[in-house]
Amino acid sequence: ALACFLPETLVLLEERRAEFRRRRDYLLAALTSLGFGIPAKPEGAFYVYADCSRYTTDSFTFARELIDEAGVAITPGIDFGHAAPEKYLRFSYTTSMERLEEGMRRLREFLAKRG
């Protein structure tokens, strides 16, 4: 446990935190530009909980279609509670920036096909 407080460990942890912030900020901007609502900016989590009601009234079906048709895995709100879960999707940013960018490109194409 004490190794967590060594200067070299603190430097590594700060680098990781900065990278997660960069990924979060990218995903927030990308999702917002696509029309997803973001009710709360993540401060300590590794995911964005996004309002998808502009596109669907069934986040479970939306998530299933997205993975089947575009190869992008997200989680429907139903897995995270009972407060209008059909309106929300969870997008994780624990992967690389390159994969996030590819996922957003595929999501953009998926939405364009839906009209």
C-alpha cells in the first residue's frame, strides 16, 4: 500500500488520470455532437451515461442493434437502475483513444443509416 505514495507511482497515476480525462472529454464532445444528452459529466467513473431518447424509446434494442450492425458494444440503461432506463445508454471509455474514435465513427454511420 505504501508504494502507492512513492513519487514515481504518483507520476504514473497522474498520467493515467490525465489519459482518462482526455478520453472522457473526447467522448462527451462526440456524443453531444451526435445529439445524445449528457445529464451529468463523469467525475470519477469510466463511463458516460447518455440520454438516447432522441433516437429510441428502447435502449436495450438500440444497444443490441448497434453491436449487431456496427460492432460497437454499449450497455443499455436497464442494467443500471429503474429511473427511465429505456432512455439511457452507458458508454465506457476504458479502451484506447483509437478504439473510441473508431466506435464513434461507426456510431455516426449507424445513426445516419437509421435516418
